[in-house]
Amino acid sequence: MENKIEGVIIKSLRKIPDERGCIYHMLRRDDPIFEKFGEIYFSVVYPGVIKGWHLHIEMTLNYAVIQGMIKLVLYDDRKNSSTRGNLMELFIGEENYCLVKIPPKIWNGFKGIGTKPAIVANCATLPHDPNEIMRINPFTDKIPYDWSLKHG
């Protein structure tokens, strides 16, 4: 799925391994894509489990997966967006270590893929507020996406 979504940024990240372990870079305040700090949290998703769909009204998300792999899917339903109706499907984690910056009002969800749980880090621009998030069922027909495994 090659579609782009206005405002979504994907940035490759560095892993620095040595005999003691590994350092995973994520986001620095002097990085051009950094906006502001609200909170950081980690979400664990088990293989085959879907977390989504959800949309933040004001919060920008900055996702990086430090363990395992996820299929991250984004959907642009913003009325005045030049990319309205576009979907993005990204496979991120150990095999593709990157930061995905997701602006407000983009539907997003992710599915654990592979054989082990994935740990998703989010450095959000606002602290969590339950009144700032919208949620819908991952199998809704309002978003034209099929979460099933695609062969070939």
C-alpha cells in the first residue's frame, strides 16, 4: 500500500548494538520533527491482536516499536485534507526500526505480527485525556481496510 497521508512522517532510527546490549534512539527535542512533550507510554500487543481504530483530536503521536513487529494502519478521513480517503499500511519494529509521526485526526490502529509480543513506544504531544480520543471497532465498515493476513 503506497498511499501517503498528509502530515505523516516516517523517519529511520538508529540501533546501536554492542556486546553489552543495544541502544534504541527514538526522539530528541532538537530533532526537526519534535513538537512538544506530553507523555511517553508503552503499549504491548500480542501476536494477532488488533488495537484500534482510534483517533486523537489534538494529540500528535510518535510511534516506535522496540520489540517485535506490528502492522500499523493509518486512515485519513479529515474533511479538508488533500489525502482524504488514503490508507497507509506500515510494517514497523525490529525488522524496520523507525519513528512514525501521526498528526491529529488520523484514524490509526495496529496489529501484532510475528511470533512474539511487540512493545510500542509512543511519545505523545499531550498527556492522555479520555475526552480527546475517539474509538471505533477495528472491523467497522467506516474504514475500508481488511486486517486479515494477505498472501502473495
